[in-house]
Amino acid sequence: MADDANTRTTRGTLTKARMEAFSDGVLAIAITLLVLDLAARPPGSPLEQFLRDWTAYLAYLVAFLTIGAAWIAHNSLSDDLEHVDRIFLRLNLLFLLSVSFLPFPTRLIGDALDKSASSQRVAVTVFGVTVLATRLLLAAMTAYAERERLRRAGAPDLDLQDAQDKMRVAVAVYLGAIALGLLLPFVAIVLYFAVAIFLVVPFRAVGQAIVRKPAASGSER
Amino acid sequence: MADDANTRTTRGTLTKARMEAFSDGVLAIAITLLVLDLAARPPGSPLEQFLRDWTAYLAYLVAFLTIGAAWIAHNSLSDDLEHVDRIFLRLNLLFLLSVSFLPFPTRLIGDALDKSASSQRVAVTVFGVTVLATRLLLAAMTAYAERERLRRAGAPDLDLQDAQDKMRVAVAVYLGAIALGLLLPFVAIVLYFAVAIFLVVPFRAVGQAIVRKPAASGSER
Amino acid sequence: MADDANTRTTRGTLTKARMEAFSDGVLAIAITLLVLDLAARPPGSPLEQFLRDWTAYLAYLVAFLTIGAAWIAHNSLSDDLEHVDRIFLRLNLLFLLSVSFLPFPTRLIGDALDKSASSQRVAVTVFGVTVLATRLLLAAMTAYAERERLRRAGAPDLDLQDAQDKMRVAVAVYLGAIALGLLLPFVAIVLYFAVAIFLVVPFRAVGQAIVRKPAASGSER
Amino acid sequence: MADDANTRTTRGTLTKARMEAFSDGVLAIAITLLVLDLAARPPGSPLEQFLRDWTAYLAYLVAFLTIGAAWIAHNSLSDDLEHVDRIFLRLNLLFLLSVSFLPFPTRLIGDALDKSASSQRVAVTVFGVTVLATRLLLAAMTAYAERERLRRAGAPDLDLQDAQDKMRVAVAVYLGAIALGLLLPFVAIVLYFAVAIFLVVPFRAVGQAIVRKPAASGSER
């Protein structure tokens, strides 16, 4: 190979910075585009229209929190990397594909509101498969970084460890919810909401922040 | 804990940089998406259509300035932080949720233009609750940063101090406008406009810039 | 003032970096959102529909190049700044308002294609006033930076000097085109196109690049 | 010239950083906006509607991968640059124009699904010309950087070399597909998909990653 290890590392680091910038962009856009599909849908009085749309708001919230959790995990994984390589960049692209696809099933759920149960089933299933793919691609990126020793020495970032600890539960519930959604679409949405909350909230850190006196701060990030 | 304080700070700083990048992305997108909901609405001559839409333009302007003020306050708060922690990241996510939701009530106001008073009431109330939530989440982030000593030593950034000084007035007017909007929706929009101007304009700095001779520049940022 | 000059400069520099990030975001989104309003409009064969839409493509191209020119001028102005102050941040916000509003008149022009001459007049006039406002706000930011000595010592960036040199001509043609557009909307669009090309193309640098032998490169940026 | 070589380089480097930020923004937005044009289109049962839309999904995937490949090549070219000059900035703007235009033909393909063959021909041809333009502008930027010696000393980045190696094949297939698309639009879409895969996948690196034992990692980025 023509370029030596030193140049390689510099370049890998530069590329990592741009991969983060591009990923932050895609994640920020996907999370913000979700709002475009909220709408007051006739019939009914304005207040009824607004309130009757609660599944659309719930789907919006679930998608927002799911992308937010993906951003936190991505940020935390990337923080831990020394550099990235060419294959990691492509895995990242697939991860971004799954995230930026999510507004589509979210919109389908909103549209399926007053349609047939079969519309709801299709919408909820596509939603479930998409969030499952997002989580699996994060796991694949983490595993690849481990295998190729892209990570820095030292203990993993707490959010990364959290994401890894919660992975099995999240995937199991996702699989269950996808199956359940074929019968009871609304129950599946509630389960996706529960997983999003489970992924976003750092339970131990919140517990410590509540118990601890303000003066003792700084002992946990 | 496995990682020492030094690594922790480095990571917290890295994370802060990406939190800023992600937040800048979401705020920039939310503020720019607002334009998608402007439209010339029949009936009437083209000029009449364009001019008759003034509440939609006003709502656009209010939303633009409100997000702009939120960006300035966020930027100024974040400038003052040494690092961020895991809970701060989640508070930031909730703040971004409230900001990126704002285009929806803004669109509702534009759509309610030639509809019933009840449409306008719903639209204006949702708008008011959203801008109130944005402001309260900024206050929560500031208070949390204070409590957990995430801030740098030294006096706060002037824009941050300004935001804190103006907070009580803004929240009070927001609460009043939400109540008033149930009776007089257009008056509420005008009040939201007034608060946005109040939050964006740094009165003292403007006053000094006008009074001061150009040569004396540099004494106030 | 509580914070000394040193802290102030550090903060002004940090804020400048985030102002650039936020502005890049808004400009990038505004320039990319333009594509959402392109559409094949019946009636006619598919090819006829595609080709008949040429004013919409022209408006798209003019808006794209106008925002591109604004980005180049903004980048070049910001490069030359030592730091930014609070009032500059607000001027920048107004500049972003004018840029992010531009997709609306661009859409109006596309929609006015097969409508009355009066629709076209309204659309073209709003477009002209918006691009004029963008240019004037850039001039205001440059003048304010000069007055408050925010600029670095040394000669201005070549693109900034170029933008200043071309300002009078651009504003004069904009004013003429706004007046002319009330009679001949299509002529006005062509003039806006000419100004966009005039602003984007660095004639001297292009001339030198063509004349110069490749080996002599590096003498002009 | 008033400013010396040193200032020039610093400015060229600053400008390069903002060119990357702006380009990342446009590319991230273009790749994420694609999702807005996915839709379930009547008639048929919900599942039929969802599945029947496969050409729209394929076009989405092709456009996503094509923009992803363009981002990887752009990132890799930019990594290799010492600084950028004024003409390079404008070439970059044209490149961004071609990328941000791509969502329009992608939407045309989705819309042409159940329309006449002639709609499909127009949509596929515009798509092909756009992706060809993107690739040619990347080649022009690479050639210009070479001619003006904007590149760093040393061997090119592997992804850049890859992009250059694959350029001729990609352009040849694009030209063939544009011609073929006039007769067989669906075959052309499949060819664009094949080129996107060909451009995105780093075959040698993947081969080495598969063959190599995990422990031997680090010998190839």
C-alpha cells in the first residue's frame, strides 16, 4: 500500500468527522421531516379533528424518540472510535437508509387511522421492520468496529454500553410486536413506544440524579 | 467507574460538539421547513390571494423568530458549558421535539385562515402551548446545567443572561396569550409576535450600538 | 462588564463557528427544498408536460444560483471575521429569513405558469423583492462588521471584494427588474437569471485559469 | 495581490471546511427528502398498494445509493485537498445542483408507475441524465484539483482511487442505459441500480475483510 499508517490514520480521522457531520445531518432531517405528515383530518369539529388524530401523534412521538435513541447510540459509538474504515462507512450508509426511511411508515400509520384494519396492519408492520433494521444495523456497526479494532482503548462510553445492554430486549420486543401487530396494530404501536422510552431513558443515571444531592454532582456523567 | 475523569471530560466535550451539530441541524431544518406551508389560497385575484394570507405570513414570521430566539439561547447556553452529561442530552432531545413540532401548529394557523373561529382557536392554542414548552425546556436545561455544575466558571454569556432575565415575562405573556386565544385568536398571535421580538432583540446592545460612535467599538459584544 | 476581553473573544469565536454551522444548515436546506416544487403539470403528453414547465426550471435554477451566490458571499464574509457580536447574530437571522423565504416565490412562479398574467406578476414581484432583500442584508452585515471592527486585519477575501464590487450593479438591476416585471414578468425572470450568473461567476479568476498554463497554478486562489 | 500566500492558505482551508459542511448538508438533505415521495397509491388492497409500488421503492433505493456513492467520492476527494479555490467552489455548486435535482426524476419514476410507457420513458431519461451529470461533475472536480495542484502530496485516498477507476465503466453504462431506457425503461432502472451498487461497494476491501482473520485487522483501511 502506498500510504503509510500515519497518513491512513489522519485520513480515517478526517473521514470520521465528516461521517459524523453527514450522519448528524441525515438524522436531524429525518427527525424533523416527521412533522410534515401531521395533519388535521376531516370529518368532525376542529377540536375533534385535532384530538381524533392521536395515533398519528403517537406514531410521530415513537418515530421521534426512536430516531433520537438511534442518534444517541450512534454518537456514543462514534465517540469511541479511533478512526473509521471504508466498510464501516458503507454500514453507516445502510444505517442512515433505515433511519431516513422511517418517516414513510410513520406517515402510513397516520393515513391508516380511519381506514381499514388491513391498512393499519400493513403500516404497523412496515414500521416495525424498519425500527428493527435500524437497531440491527447499529449492532452490526458496533460488532464490526470491535472485530476490526476501530475502537479506542479503554472502557466503552456509558451510552454505548447501555445500548448494548438493552439490545437483546429491544430486538426481542420488536420481533414480538411485529408478530402481534398483524392481529392488534394499536398494541404494537404502544410496544414500539415502550421500547423507544426504554432505549432513550438512562435509568441508572436518572436514579442517581434524583437520589444524589446537587452538591455531589460530577461523579457520574 | 472504569473510565477516569479525564477521559470522561474529553468524551463529554466530544459529545457536546455533536449535540451542537445535531441541534443546529434540527433547528435549521425546522426554521426552513416553515416555508413549505405558505401558499396562495383561492378565491380572489392573485394579488388578493397573496395579500389575504397575511395571518399565515404573520404565523410564519412568529415561528421563524421564535425558533431563531431559541437557537440564540441554545447557542449561548451551550457556549457556557464545560461538557454535557447523559441526562442533559435527553433534555436537549425534548427541547428539539418542541421546536421541530412548531411547523405543525404554524401550518394549522395558515389553514384556519378562512375557516371557522373554532379552527382558529385550536390552531392558536396548540401554537401557544408549543412555544411555551420550548421556553420551559430551555429553562429546565439551564437549571439542570446549574445544578450539575456543567457550566464553566465565570460570568454567563450575555445572551444567556438576557434569556434568563426575559424568561419570567415571556412565560407570563405566553400563559396569558394561551388563555386569551380561546376568545380572540388573532390577538394571541400578535402577542406571540411581540414576545418573539422581545426575545430576539438585545435592547441594551442595540441602544449602545446606536448611541456609541463607531470608533468606540469593541467595548461590548 | 464581568467577563474580560479574552473570554469575550473566545466566546465570540465559538459563537461564530455555530453561526456558520446554523447558516450552512439553513442555506443548504433552502437550496435543496427548491426541488420539492418541481412537478410535471397536465395537460399534454408526458414529454410536453416536462418541457412546457421550463419557467419552473428556470425559476428553480435562478433560485439555486442566487442562494449559491449568497452562500459564497456569506462564507467569504464570515471567513474574514475575527468574531461576531450579538447584533451581527440578529442581522444574520434576518439574512437567513430572506433566504429561507425564497422557495415560496419560486413555487409561486412555477404555479403561475399556466395561469393569468396577473398571477405571474405577483409571483415575479415577490421573487424580486426577496432576492433584493437577501443582497441588501448581506451588504448590511458587511457594513456592520466594518463599523464594529469585527473583521480581521488585512485585505478582504477575494470573494468578499467581488461581492462588494458587484453589489451596486446587482441592486440596480434588481430594482429595474422589479419594475419591469409588473409589465413583462418573463423578462424579469431572465434578468434575475443574468444577475445570478453575474454574482456566481468569478470572471477574472476564470479568465486567468483559462489563459494560464496549468504549471503556473497556485498564483491565484 | 494584497494577501500573502500564508493568509491565502489559511483562508482556503477555512473555506474548505465550510464547503464540506455545506455540501454535507445538501447531500444529507437530498438523500433524506427522497422519502417524501414514497406513497401508497390506490387502487387495490392496502397490501397490494404497498407491494405494487416496487418501482418507486427501487427508484428510491437507486437514488439513495447514488447520492451515498457521490457523498463517499466527494468526501474522499475533499480529504485529499490541501485547500480549495474560487473556481472549485463553483464546480462544487454545480455538483450540488445535480445531486439536489435528483429527487425530482425519482419522484417522476414513482408517479409514472401506472401511467403510460411514455411517462416512464421521460422519467427514466431525466433520471439517467441527472446521475450521469453528477458523475461527470465529480470527474471535473477531480481533474480541476489535479490541474491546479490543490491536492496534498502523496498517494490518493483509496476511495478516491476507486472512484476514478470505476468512472469509465459507470459513464459507459449510464450512456447505454439512457439510450436503452427509451425502449425499455425498467431495464434502465435496473442498470442504474447495478451501477449504484458497483460504485458503493469497495469490492477489494470487502474481499479482504472476509478472507482475513479478525486478528489481522488494521492492515487495510
